[in-house]
Amino acid sequence: MTPPYIEKTLVSSFDGSSQPLRYALPDSLAPDSQESEVRPLLVFLHSWSSDYRLHKKVWLDAALRRGWIFVEPNFRGPNNNAEACGSEAAQADILDSVAFAIQELGADPNRIYLAGASGGGHMAMLMAGRHPERFTAVSAWVGISDLAQWHEDRTAHASDDRYAKMIVNCCGGVPGESETVDEQYVERSPIHWITGLGDLPLDIAAGVHDGKSGSVPFQHSIRLFNKVAEIRGLETVSNTEMDQLWTTSELQDPRPDDTPADPSYGRDIKLRREAGTARVTIFEGGHEGLAEAACTWLETFQRSTASSAVAK
């Protein structure tokens, strides 16, 4: 039986407000257990329009089956206001949840894993670039790497698109409206911060049909990877290759390593490239995150992380 979630409220280290989260413990770390072994932590980030109560059973099960602690911070809830969507307050809420898990739940500081899909993928990418020292490895699925580009993507889809309206609510206006507004788009977009990644392992993944049958074109994932490759002086995924994937869902002339068999995915891989500690995978699928694939990759890493005190 899946353990119940445990609700917790933390005092934000950013503004002193009360912020909710919930967590679940593997059986050996249940509240009545006598075991005190430190365990890996999976911080799972909710999607764009949801809050910390988003229940993704496959992610919870994948973590608990491995004996991991599972934590879901709220990071200011749905991305429909300036306090959410990658703000400093939202970033602090995630860092507070990590510190809480280390100090109060016995999470292993050398195995602090971060993952999310869609809006959670956006925030995972942003945290990877802005706070790489706090995580062991990060897995970001179907995420938004550039909010100005996504606003353009969505308004091309429909002039009254709800996601475009939510972006405007978060950033204070449409792209190009003013320098102040444009600064907000930069502050909240991972592609402008990923240069701070350092040696943090980063897994970026998207379904090849996303953007057609889903809300975030897979190019957002590839462009973020390309930014990492560029700063490392490594080869990027070409525009021609992106166009082929968009048009036919296949590369015309894939390299031997582009389409590996990966049992953790259970899907065909359309493109996989690596740039040092970062990799991108475009798979047969849409707007979705594959929990087993993410956790299989994350669990291969141990890396010392910094921690800080959290208000209780």
C-alpha cells in the first residue's frame, strides 16, 4: 500500500510567509520506524497550472520503491501570478524543502535529486542553472526553457490562449512591452541561467510530438541543451535536425548513438545527444514525463551538495 502523504508548513527563508509542502517516506523510514539510515531524496515539482497537491502516482511509486524520500514543495502554486513562475520566492521554497528534508527527514546530502515535468520541468531547469550546488542531479521533462518564446508559441496557437495569459500575469506584460517586463522574462527563463550549470548532471527530455499534441514544443528542450553544449564548446543539435524531427518525427540520417535502446523508457528514442554531464533525449511520445526513466538515470549519481538552515 502506498504510504499517505504527510502535510508540513515551512516558514519561508525568503519572506517569512508560511508555505505548504507534503512528503512521503519509504516503509523503513515511516514515523513509527526505528531505522535512521539516510536515504536519497526526490524533490518533485508540480506542473504549470497545479500546486503541491498534484498527485502523480508513478513518480511517487518510482521513488518509494527505491527507498527514497519523496517531497513536493508548493513553490507558490500555479504559475498565474508574479510570486510563482520562477520567482526568487519560488526558488527559495524549493531550497527550503531540500533543507527541511536533510535536517528533519534524514535525506542524504549526497543524493538530492530534482525532477519535474511541464511547468515542473521549467522550474527544474531554472534551479539547475541558478542553484546547481544544491542538487546531485536534475531531470527536466517537457519543460519551458524560454518564456518569451513560449508566449510566442502559444499566441500563434490562439490569440486568447490561457497559457499566454498566465505568462503575462507572471511577468507583468507581453514580451517587448517595457524593459521592466522583459527583465522578468529573462529572470524567469532557464535558458538565460543555464550557463551557471557547472558540472551538475542534467537530464533533459521531451516527446517528439509535444508542441503538436501537447503544449510545449520539444524545441525548448533541445535549445536548452544546445546552450549547455555551446558554453562547453561542444556540438549542438542543428536546426536541420530539429526541423526533421518536427516534420517527420525522425532524423533522416541518425548517427549510431542517436537512437539507443533504453529499457527504462520503453519507447523509441528519436534523438539522444550528450554534452559532458548534460544530455537531451527526444522520445516517441507527447507532453509527458517518464518517472522510471528519470529515476533510473538519477540514481546513478552521488555528488556532494551544500545545505542551509531552514526556518521551521
